[in-house]
Amino acid sequence: MNANLDRSSNVNHHYDAKANSSTLPSVTVIGLGSMGSKLARTFLHSGYVTTVWNRTPEKAAELVGLGASGATEIADAIAASPLLIICVLDYDAARHILEPMKEKLSGKVVVNLTTGTPEEARTMGAWMRNLGAEYLDGGIMAVPSLIATPHAVILYSGSMTAYENYKQVLDSLGTSHYLGSDPALAPLNDLALLSGMYGMFGGFIHAVALVGTEGVKAVDFTTTLLMPFLQAMMSTMPEMAKQIDSGDYSAKDASLAMQAAHDTIGEVSRVQGVSPETFTPIFELMKRRVEDGHGGDDFASVIELIRKRPSS
Ligand code: FVH
């Protein structure tokens, strides 16, 4: 959809991404913790006129030294730019900052990069829309040191108009992904990605603990064996994802019945003195699926025990 044709937009200003730097939009960054400070520094380095505000004003000093305008009052910070980037501890803090400013938000684009829940994002989006602001929720899948590199993936959802109008500014922070108009999508995907990460880290610490019982060094095992093995296993994920989408889990290589026949990993862990508590939950699900009569399925069918299908 062309942003200029989106008649539901609350925001009139639009800038031409191909225009010269004198027409670059100005940006206000609200919240100067580790992440907010890095975002502000990145905007400054990219040539955007940047205004900053933080509850504890001292944190603005370094950025002001680099050329940012330091606003003492939040009202001045909001007035300074059409684009407001907020990145604070949580949504309560964001609401606490913005609530007294609600009359000043009409016509603004608010990009909230604070981590929160899908419900918090939806509520914030509805509130902003009622105030006449365009709202984009964001999930930063990176630590501050990765910001301004392509490795900093940032998820966005909410106003497509806001995303398209300010894509160039947002792209200076990393690799942007727009997920759709529902503000809940960015935090939902953010949390899903993190859950994948923690599952992987849980497997990593169990594997390293197991070989460590016989004196194998974590570094040697990780780089020589574990990472190549996990990379090979990762290449099977798209096929599993296809099975999940189609609902056809017929085993091709390794049936659940075969995989769950013996709790060898759990037993050997106990013998070696390693707690299997990161491994046990997934093994219990595999066994349950076999007991339910799905032993001929591939591993992906375990999802049927935990998922809730969207209501159509
Ligand atoms: N840092 C990271 O690696 C992660 C990467 C993924 C995304 N997160 C999320 O980003 C949000 C901010 O994180 P942060 O690392 O900047 O956090 P802090 O350094 O702890 O700074 C917190 C800022 O929030 C301000 N703040 C807290 N409570 C309030 C409040 N009630 N009213 C106004 N501001 C508040 C705090 O202000 P101050 O303490 O300096 O006065 C900081 O500016 C976060 O959602 C991460 O999950 C970062």
C-alpha cells in the first residue's frame, strides 16, 4: 500500500526519502538508558537533528556534547520533532511519561521500542490513535553495541504510514522488518524469537555440562562439534515448519516412537551427575505424543500438545 493513499493516517507530514539532508526529519529520543543512548547516538551520526530527554537529565550530557539538543522539559522534547522514539524500562514508564503530554501528541509519530507484551502494545496503539498520533511498536532483537549494524534486527508493527514515511530513519538503526498493522505483532514475534533462543541456550548448557563431566572443555566441544551439529539440525527447520503449516507430520527420517523409545539422555545425565531439567520437558512431550498414538509422526507434531490455533 502506498503510504500517501492511507486516508486513515493522522499524520500529514511526509518526507521524501530521496531528498537531500536539509529535508531530513528531526528526531526526539525519550529515554537514555543503555539502549536509548545508543539509538540517539546513531541518529546523530546519521545526520538527523536529534533532541533527547531522560527522567534523570545527567544522562543527556554526553549526547549533548555530540550535538544533540538536550530538552529539560518533556513537553519541549515532544514539540521539537515530528518523530518521537521512546525506549524506557517498561510500558508503565512510557505511559507515565506520555500521559501528562497527551494533548501534545496529536500529529506526531510515536515509535515505542520499549519491550512489552502484545496486549500492552495494542492498548498503547489504541490510546495513541485516539490522541491523533500514528503509532509503531517495535522490538529490538539486539544489544546496544549491535545497533547501527545490519545484525541489529528491529521488528515493527502498527501504522504502515508511519513505517513507510520514516523507514529511512529507522533503517539507520539496523535491519527493519515491518510485520503488519496490529501493534501486538512486534512484541509477539520478539518474544517468540527469544523463546527460540532460550530453548537453544538450554540445550547448549545441558550439552556442555554433559561432556564436561569427563573433562571436555566447553570451548573445544562448542566450536568443533556442537555448533556444526546444531547448524545441520537448523537446516531441517523449514521442513518441520512446512509440516506444522500443513498438519501432515508423517515421519520421513526419524519417527517420534524411535526418538522417545528410551530416555537415554536423561538416564546418562543422571549417571554422570548432570541434572536433566532443561531436557526433560521436551522429552515428556515427545513420550506423551507417542502415547496418544502419534509415534509415526515427525518431531514437529509435538506442537499439537502445546499450541492454541487462532480462531478463524
Ligand atoms: N539493553 C538491551 O540489551 C536490551 C535489548 C533489547 C531491548 N531492550 C529493551 O529496551 C528498553 C530499554 O532498555 P535499556 O537497556 O536502555 O534499559 P536501562 O539502561 O535500564 O534504561 C532504562 C530507561 O528507562 C527509564 N525509566 C525507567 N523507569 C522510568 C520511569 N518510571 N519514568 C521515566 N523513565 C523511566 C530510565 O530513566 P532513568 O532511570 O535514567 O532516569 C532509563 O532511561 C527496555 O524495555 C528493554 O527491555 C534493551
